[in-house]
Amino acid sequence: MNNKWVVFFLGFLSIVLGTIAFVTYNHSQTLLAEGGTTTGTVVKLESSSKGAFYPIVRFKTEKGEELTERGKVGSSPPEHREGETVAILYNKTNPKDWCINSWLNLYFLPTLFGAFAAALLFAAIIVGIFSNRPRSIRPIQ
């Protein structure tokens, strides 16, 4: 495969992952700035087939709507315990768009995608630099 195509592919993938990082970060910032806040209770922990535990949280919006929803981020070991009170951020116009106010829920995905984007961009730069170096042919002595 031509090195220019490798650089192009790595650069393109870096842009895609960087865009995902930006969108997920922006969503978190919008919830923090404009979203409603409340507290919720972890009523149950649901385990996945891969061993992650997802909190099932019950909370009430400022309009009095009560929701019981599964968290979007699971962890092993579980980050929360049944009966624990957690801080909730939610979209006021769509309360089903919510998350627990913690680093894992707000910043894990932007950090993960941003780190992969940076690594792929670095790889693209390295491949680009080293593929354009002149090669000198020296006789074997």
C-alpha cells in the first residue's frame, strides 16, 4: 500500500474520532450549562453479559415527571451501590437525555475518542515524515 494512502487513512480516521470527541464533549458541556439538575436513587444494578454493571436510577424532574432509567455507562466493579443517591443532569426538553454527574459519565467518551484521535494523528505525521525521507544506498562493506 502506498504510504500516502496510509497517511490519508490515518488522518481521516483521526478527524472522524476527533469529531466524535468534540460532539460528546459539547453534549456534556450543554448538559452542565443548560440542563436541569436533581438527585436520583440507584434502585438496582443491572449486569451485562460482559460483566459491566449499569445503574438503574429513579429521579424526578423539576416538572414533577418521575423517570426510572438505565445509565448509559457501565463499569466493573460497579461505580454505584443500590440505594445510593446520585447527582443527575438532564435535558429539560427531553428528560430521557440524562446522565449521572460524574467524570465517567461526562468525560470518559470525549477523553477516549480524543486520545485515539491524537494517537492516529501522531502516527499519520510520523508515517508522513519517514516516508518522504530520501534513502541513500550504500554498498555493503
